[in-house]
Amino acid sequence: GDSVTQMEGPVTLSEEAFLTINCTYTATGYPSLFWYVQYPGEGLQLLLKATKADDKGSNKGFEATYRKETTSFHLEKGSVQVSDSAVYFCALIRNQAGTALIFGKGTTLSVSS
Amino acid sequence: EPEVTQTPSHQVTQMGQEVILRCVPISNHLYFYWYRQILGQKVEFLVSFYNNEISEKSEIFDDQFSVERPDGSNFTLKIRSTKLEDSAMYFCASSDSDGETQYFGPGTRLLVL
């Protein structure tokens, strides 16, 4: 079945460091890909998405490119802030309305000043 | 900005009791979902709902669970006889007519004693 694999955390960085969180997926067909973020004590917020190969999603300085050849959707940010400390979830959905989001296990990011 | 709301934010119940978790999806959305997240684990899909019917459900969504849209705004998840292992954060989500991008509520933390 469809699945998402994320790098194990926690990831600990200093402020202004470069961030990469790896995400790869297994899916039949052409899923849409998402990154969600969960700040401490809060729910899931959509961070960015990409719906087809070579699309780049971006938001709040975060970027991820849909790479079909490597089945990857790695999250990057050039300069992290303390306020970026959160759990980041990579997810996919089959291109069929109303179906389940399939999540990775999440990667905890901790940024110190 | 419209958002998904959930009540209560926390609920404590005794094993074997029934609980109803409530959600108000974004008003013009057509697809509704429930997910759960056991502490420290990944977010898992439970069920999706469209046009007053369940459109997809997971293996977790057994006969103990039911969903309902009792009026034009609320979407509920009922657990008939709670078990200890039902303790989790339950998230409601909704999406518009494309049925793809899902927006999540803040969650209800359920604790079964």
C-alpha cells in the first residue's frame, strides 16, 4: 500500500542554520504531496503542497520539490528560527477526492538561539 | 480566515462509556474526515464522509465508531464503548470540492481511564 517515510528525529539546529528533512514515498499513480506542521500543543497546519512532478511548494521560507524520479519531497529552509521548532509531517494523498491522507511518522525539529 | 473547530478540547472518560466528539468544518467544504494520533505516534486516518455517507474508512474504524452530520454545520464522531487504547488526540478535517487539501481542527484529547 501507499506509504511515507521520513527521516528519524529529533533534528537539533542552531538559529539561522540550513534545514533539510527528508521524505520519500511509495504510491501507485501520481499522488499529491504535503508537508504539515504541528507546533507544541496545537493541531496540524498545512505548510505547503505540490500536486505534480517537478512542482515546488513554498511557504514561510520553507520549500519542497516533488521529485517523481526519486519519489521524494524533501523539506528545506535556508535559515531556521526558534519559532520553527515543531513536528513536521510529510503526507500524500491519492488523486481521488475525499480519500485519506497518509502521513509519515513526523520529524521533531528543535531550534536553539 | 475560516477554520475547523472542535469541542471539547479535552475529555476524560471511563472505559466502557460512550463519547461524542464534535467538529464544525469550514462552512463551504464538502468532505469531512476524522484522524487520530496516539501520543508520540503518527497521525492515522479513521474515516471520510461525503454527501451524508462514509466514503472511505480504515481498519481502525470498526463497529465501535460511527460518524454523523446531524445538521448543516456539525460533524460528530461517536465511540460507543471506549477502550483504554482509544486514548489519543482526535483531529477533524475538511476539504472543499476538490477533496484534496485537508484543513485540520485543533484536536480533542481523549483520555480513557
